[in-house]
Amino acid sequence: MRRQFEVNTYGPAFVTQAFLPLLRAGGGRLINISAPTARQPMPFLAPLSGSKAALAAMSTALRMELAAWGIPVVLVEPGSTATEIFDKSGAAARASLALADPRRSALYARHLAAVGRAQARQRLAPVDPVARTVVTALEARRPRRLYVAPGDARLIGLLTRLPVRLRERLVAGILGLTGIKAG
């Protein structure tokens, strides 16, 4: 959890602090990369969801704070993209699980297996549409507050408009968690 917040929340905050004088002087813009899990938290991805939600909240606050200088603050939300992040996060998850108390791990074995199967079925979008979305955010004369890249991020955007109970049932069903009982 600490690592997720260091990379996804504190990192952008510190970079923003360091470059803010240049942004003010040069009339630049701030673009942060979020994730759909900021808007729709996913089971077993709470650190990612929380850190990206914090980044989104920070971006919203900064947008209002920096408006006096005309510095746009933009959030780009790519979906599941074919990058090394999934291999890296999978390896980190396996390493963490190996260090965990086996009795605690056993409590979630069926859940983690179901989520693993769902992730294996997931189709990752190519990087190019995400890169084009970032370029659009960079070049727009009047940038929007949020750019959602093509792919599953848009689906999650639709999902967040549903009532919470229905949304949670759908997410649990998609991930294969429906019907798993504590063992």
C-alpha cells in the first residue's frame, strides 16, 4: 500500500511542487494519469484504487488552486493497457503473498483464484490510443478536466452511474466472486 501511494500520489505531488515555478512562468499545464479504479474501486486493488482516487482529488483541488495563474490541471484516465505494469504488479502480488501468513492467505485463496482467472481473460488495450489521448490533452487549446482513453475505462465510467449495490454485484460477478463463501 505504501508503495502505491508513493508512486501514484506522492510522486505526482512532489513533481508538481518542484515544477510549479516553471509552470507559472511558462504558462504550462499539469497532466496527471489516473485509473478507472479511482472511480470504481476493485476488490483486491484497494491500494491502487485509493492512491488513484487521492490523485484525482488532488488534481481537482490543484485545478482550483492554480486557476488564478491560468494553469489547467487535467486528469487522463487510461484503462487496462498493454504495458509492463500488469506483469510487475503480478510479480509484486505473488511476492507479497509468499511473505504473508499462510493461514491468512488461505482465507482468500478462492477469491484470489477467481480474480486471477478474470484477469487472465482481460483484454488489454494497445498503448497508442492512450498516447493519443495524452497528446490531445497536451495540445488542446482549452483542455477538459478529464480525458478517458478508449477501452474499459469508458465502460467503468458507465458502471459508476449505476446504483452502488447493483454496481458492486456486477463487479463481483465479472470477477467471479459471486457465491464464494468463507471457508
